[in-house]
Amino acid sequence: MSEIPQLLVHETGDNVGVVVIEGLEANTDMLVCITHDNSTFRLTVSEAVPIGHKVALQDLKAGDTATKYGEDIGKITADVKKGAHLHTHNCKTKRW
């Protein structure tokens, strides 16, 4: 049986991925799948992250753009390390 991905990334240029399992714990070595081309890589998550929430795929600085689905989904409001939880505490939509 093959390993099931814990994080999905939609496009190769995205800098965030989405947690797709319940109970993701800190320091988990995740299998990440890029759905655009079905390629995979590994990433260690630095903290527990709920299902449906995002994880940074690289270090992001305040002012950077969060990219998901190949699209701008918001502005980084506080520095985020690779493997960290990305949510409303460190990312804000640019819609309002």
C-alpha cells in the first residue's frame, strides 16, 4: 500500500499547501503531493495544523503574497517559517 499525502499543493509555483488529514501533529514528516503534475516531496510541519488549514512551503516574509491554486490568496502579515501554520494570524486577504 502506498503512503497517503498529508498535504496537497495545487500548482508548482504555490508557496502554501493544504492539510488533508485530521490530527496532523508537530514535527510530522509529511508526504506532499502537487496535484498539477502528481509529483511529490517531503516537508516537516513545525506545529500541529488542523485539516483544511495551510502550511508554508518556504520561508515567507511580512508583505509577501501567499499563492494557492496559482493565484494570490492574501498578504503575509507576519514572518512565517517553512513548515509553519499559515492562517488568519499571519495572512490576510487583500479583498478588504
